[in-house]
Amino acid sequence: MAPPHKQRQIKALSEALRSFVMGYKAWLEDALRREKLTLPQLRLLRAIEEGQGQSAAGIARSLFLTPQTLQTMLERAVRERWIVRSHTAANQRILTAALTARGQAVLARGKELSAQYDAQIWAGISADAVQHCADTLLRGVGNMERIRAAEADHAPVPARRLPRKA
């Protein structure tokens, strides 16, 4: 366990991170709402851009959504003409999604809003301080990934139920 002074620093950093993430999310959601867009819709468009040709199941997994929720979002995106869906050449049963010009414009506007806010947040803070913060957080992310991998390796195997003898 960390010494008491470091524990206080860790707690303060954790609280600051939560406040930062919640504040950023709230601001972005408000800004997107004025554009008639939601944060989940923006995340969907970004996932489609990054994974062109990916199936709906793959997109749902990448966004941590149920297939049913994603299907509803995809239907809306098609209605808004942000995406087009088509069958893959390899398997006619699988539909993929691609951004339309309108979808690309909506995504670009969302990215623009995010970049504007980023610039405002970090104004007056040196590039070295921002880089140090990013490096420190990425080291923490690496630690989290190692912890999760170790926990997954040592996860208890569920006991199998044996059939009852008659």
C-alpha cells in the first residue's frame, strides 16, 4: 500500500479525473445537442469511420452496446442519411455501414467541437505540462491493463455441477 501522503495525492488525482471526465462529457453532450446530435450517435459515426466494412456485431462490441440498441441507432442514422448499409461481397447475410457525405460532415462537426473545447481547456498550460499529464495518465492506463490481464489469468474457473445420481 502507498504511504499516506501518496494515498492523498492518488485520491485527489482520481477525484480530479472523475470531475474532468464528467465535465467534459456534459459539455460535449450540450454542444452536440445544439447540433441535434447525441454523444452516442457521434461515437457511432466515429466507429463506422474507423471500422469501414465492419459488421453491426463488431460495431456493437466496440461501442459496448447491445445489438438491439445498435440496430435502433443504425436505423436512425440511415433515416438521417448519415450512413448507407450494404451487404458484404463475402457474405450476403452481413450488412456493413459506411458514412455518407452528410455523415462525414456531421462527424467532422463533432470533431471540430471537441477540438475547440480541448483548446479552451488546455489554454494557458504549457505543452510540456500537457505532455507530462498525458504520459502519466498513459502509464496509469498501462498499469490498469496489466492488472486486468493478471486478474483474467488468475480468475477462478467456475465449478461444474455434476449430475445427480438417481
